[in-house]
Amino acid sequence: QVQLVESGGGLVQPGGSLRLSCTASGFTFSVHVMRWYRQAPGKERELVAVIGSAGDTTNYADSVKGRFTISRDNGKNTMYLQMNSLKPEDTAVYYCKLNRWGQDFWGQGTQVTVSS
């Protein structure tokens, strides 16, 4: 069955960096668009970044453009989110998502806290 496992979250000071990973199994990772979302306390889940199946097309939310980089390694069935110049407002649970044949699959999420 489809499994998505996020890792790499933690506590970081403003201006710091983190790299999140999403390891996938149970489906053909290399043919699917993948997405990172986040959800801050009391807010709706929002789309952060999208990457095409081959990794050659990417899109970002305006709030993270120029600071975050989405990438993937299809040989390792893993997607990444490199987050630089982190701000307190980036604090959230970060999720990876697959949409396959109209059905959404989510990981369990990884907490990112940006605080001094």
C-alpha cells in the first residue's frame, strides 16, 4: 500500500536551515507529481511546493519562493524540501502528498519550529 514518511523536522533559530525528506513506497514514485504542504496551528493546510515527476518542473507558494527548494531522487523514491532563511511564520507541520487517480495520500507529517 502507499506509504509516505516525512522526516527532518525540528527546532531551528530564525535564519537557519532544515532539509525535509519524504520517503515513498507502495507505488511507482517516478511517474507522479509530488507536493509539500504545511499546516500551522489554527490555520488551514496550505500548498508549499510542487515538483513534476522527472523533477524538472517546480512551483512554489509566494511565501517561500527564493527560500525553499523542492527536489526529488527517483532512484531513492524520496522527495526533499530544502528550507533556508527560515522565519517564525514557517512554523508548521509539514506533509508530503501524492494524488494518484484522484485519491490523496498523506504522510504523518514532521514538525518544524522556528524560534529563538
